[in-house]
Amino acid sequence: EQTSSMPLLTVHSRQISWTPLLVLGYLFYLLLGAMVFQLLEKQAETHFRDQFQLEKLKFLQNYTCLDRQALEQFVQVLMEAWEKGVNPEGNSTNPSNWDFSNSFFFAGTVVTTIGYGNLSPSTVAGQIFCVFYALFGVPLNLAFLNQLGKGLNAHLLTLERWVQKPGRAQVQLAIFLTTGTLLFLVFPPLVFSYVEGWSYGEGFYFTFITLSTIGFGDYVVGTNPNKHYIPIYRSLTAIWIVFGLAWLALVFNVGADLMERFLQLKWHKSELSLAEGATTKLEDEPEQPRIHIPS
């Protein structure tokens, strides 16, 4: 009697984490951004630096009573004034940066973590208060934006249902994105272009940099000393910022969820392909000859 045993094949699916891929993609994105920014901005910076040095030389030639050290000291005074929120342009009749409307706007930039950097407390008491104000204000702002985001999202289905049952939810999402884009990204630059004298591109740049809480501070509303703003201009801007933050944060969350789903789906498909490939390869292999051992 001869006995034979057929080999049993067991395929174990192993879940591969997509976290290393996300880390590598994140680092690659930063490196790509660094190279592009360097390519676009370094030459312009060199041009502006050389032009500034040339203007200082011309200034010294026109005013021979000054020496280079005196000019550098005056430039330092200008830099310190700008850091303290005092615009060197204009005169002492410029509106205060710390009236109620501007202070309200500054408080909004603190709790929303925008931090333009063009204005900051100069007194020790103001700096200490700013620390504690932000310590409690930032969590309060996050809780408020969370509730506001839920209100904006009340008429939308969840992302899972949108993915599983496309149709009406896609229409709602399209309306939500279109309306928010018009209210917070398309129309505001028109207002800023009219009031501030910026181009539409500059207004759009300021709008996105503000609502994304990046806040470079190169463009800030209500700071031109040659213009007369209505008293509540910056306060209305602060209110617009709050609602725009909630909308854009919700858009970013949806984008992050979709990106995570895409990465997980890609890894899941690759795992299935590897498992199916391994199964097909084993099935296509010719049967190995059996060795009969006489009993």
C-alpha cells in the first residue's frame, strides 16, 4: 500500500503599513518645495539686495554730511520701528495700531494662530497677557471652529457615505465647495483689491495665506498709512477670517481623509495582487514527482 500526502497551501495576507510611504512622501514634498522656492526666489533676493545697497550708496553721495555708520544706525531705527508695529511711512498722524478695531483684529490673529508678525506686544505686561490669552484662547478657538465646522457640515453626508453611495451627496459636496470658494476665496480678493490697492493676485494670495493660518505678514489689511479705512474694516475682516478658517479647515480635513483612503486602497490592492500572483505561480508550477517508499 502506498500513501501520499498532498501539500496544503495557506496564503496569509499581511497588512503593510502605509506610514513609511507617507513619511517619505512628506519629506519628498518638503525637498521639492525647497528646491522650487530656491529656484524662484534666490535670484530675485540677490537683485533686491544689490539694489538696496546701491540706493544706500546713492544716498551717501547725495548727502555727504552723513557717513555709512550714521546711515546704518538710521536703517536700524527703521527696522526696530517696523518690528514694533510702527510704519516708517507717513507721519505721527497715522492711525494707532492699538485702537479697539485693530486690537480686536490682533486678538483674532492670536487665537487663530495666524500671527502675521507685523504687530506684537512691546510691553512686558502685554507680552505676559498675550501668552496666557493664547494659552486659553487657542483651545477655545479650536472648539469654536469645530462646532462651526459641524454646522457647516450639517447638510452634508459623511465621507464614508459619500464614497459608498455617490449621487446626491456628491451634489451637496459640490455646492458646499463652490459656495465656500466664492465666499472665502474668489470674492474677498476683489474687496481687498479695491480697498487696499492690491492686484487680484495679491489679494488672492493674502486670502489663502490668511485662511490657512500660514500668515507670513507680507500683506496685512488696514496698514497703509496713505489710506483712510472705515473703523470697523479690520473687525469685519476678523469675522470673515473666522468663518473662512472653519470652511477651509473642513476642506483640508476632507482632503486629508481622501488622501489616507487613497494610500490605504493602493496598499490593499498591491497586497491582493501579490497574494494572487503567489497563488497563480504555485498553481502553474508542475507537480513534483513523488517518491514511493516500499512499506
